[in-house]
Amino acid sequence: MPAGVGTTVDGRRITLTHLDKPLWPDGWTKGEALHYYARVAPAMLPHVRRRPASFLRFPDGVDRESFYVKNPPPGTPSWVARAEVPSHSGEKERVTVDDLASLVALANLACLEVHVPQWTAPEPAVHDRLVIDLDPGPGTTIVHCAKVALAARAVLARDGLTGVVKTSGSKGLHLYAPLERAPADRAVAYAKSLARALVAALPDLVTATMAKSERPGKVFVDWSQNATAKTTVAPYSLRARSTATVSTPVSWDEVEACSRPAQLAFTPAQVLARVEERGDLLADLLDPDLAAAL
């Protein structure tokens, strides 16, 4: 196949390059990654639109050198939307993945992982969702994360929040809740209090301490990703693992039934089939009627 193949996506001309190049150790190619993103876009885009994105780029494959990119990646088309984001050194320009053409163009630049914050431009101080990252420490797995997620869901429900969940696409789970317009510091404070409540309820299983020495045998409840400057891997994003995996929305029934890590691990093909059959299992995160005040 030639190095560059011209195509039109939603009226935008894009030259796709090196489509046959394997980017995952199992041989999964760049062309397959682009095909996945093109097909999953209807479910993914509502979760990333207007959220200033950062990326993990892997030009030579996920087992080679990677680049964590916040600024618009080199080669980003001029028509990809931008947003101004505050930083310690003043306003910085970031891209937002608002449409199919932008998603394909950025994936074509080897931006294989998409990470977004819990707010939309242009209001970084106002958050519209809460996130809790459940990260299994040594000696634990996503099965233990599932137990913690169920406990967290109960705390959220007690406080009037609707919990939804996805896999990280790596080892853990991400628990979300839709919010009414919440000041960033209030979202962080609530997430921290939730983490403390989980430690109190499950002291032998949960830690909210950043120190890695505290994590063996426990699930780390990372509340800090609610800070305005932090991002979390986006729903439906590919992950840079030894095989192609996806940060996949799952049902609470699946979480409750999880007894083996393999039950909550999904390939891109499986995710596309799930979306076709079941729709977006994270749809409640987008429902304004379910957004709750903190």
C-alpha cells in the first residue's frame, strides 16, 4: 500500500499514512486503529467534544518511544478546533476532538490514546462530571476494583449521584458521575471525601494514599484526577498495551459478576460489537436530567 492515501472525512481532506504499519506487538496496524476510531466515533465523540485533549503518541508503535502531547501535535490540520487553557505560564492552546474528521486526523498522527479533563471549554473552573480512578496495586486485580466500585456506587447513590463505570483499558476501573455545574475545588473535595469513605468502609482493600509503598494488596482510589489540570483516558480510547485494548464502558451487572480479570478486558472488535448491540453504556453520563449538585 502506498505511504499516503487521500480520503475525505465529513468534507475534510486527509492524507492517511503508513496504514499497514504494525503499531501493537501482536501486529495490529495503524490502519486498523483508524478504522476502529472511525466506527466508534458516534459513541466516543459526545464524551470528548469541547474537552481540551492531550494524547499519547506512538509514531513507531506502542513498544517504542512515546510522546505525551498537550500542545497541538505537529501536523495537526488547521481546521481541528482549538481551545485556550490556563497554565502556570499563561494561556496555552489545546485541540478539542469535536468531530469525526478531527478524531481520524489525530489518530493518523499516531495519537493513539486520547485523554480529556472533567470540564469543557471555555470554563475550566466549572466541572460537569466526577471521576474516580480505581487502580489495583500489586497482588490485586480488576476483580478487587470491581468490589470497590460497587461500594463507591452505593456512596454516590446515597449522596444523590448516578454512578457509571468503564474499564481503564489497562488494569483498573474508572467510576464517573454526571454533575451540575460544580466549582472545581468542590469536585475535588467531594472526590477526596469519597475516597476516605471507601478507606473507612474497606480498610483492608482500599488506600487513598499516593505513596506506592501503601498499595500492595490494595486498590488505590485516585481522587486527584478531578483537578482542573488533570486528564483521564477517554471512553472508547485505545490503550497502548501488548495487545490492542480499549477503555470500555461496562454495565453494573458486568461489574458485579466479575470473578476473573478477563471478563472486563475488551478488544476493539469486541467494543464495536458491544456498541452495535447495546449502545453506549456510558450514556447516563451525558444525560442532563441525571446531573446532580455537590
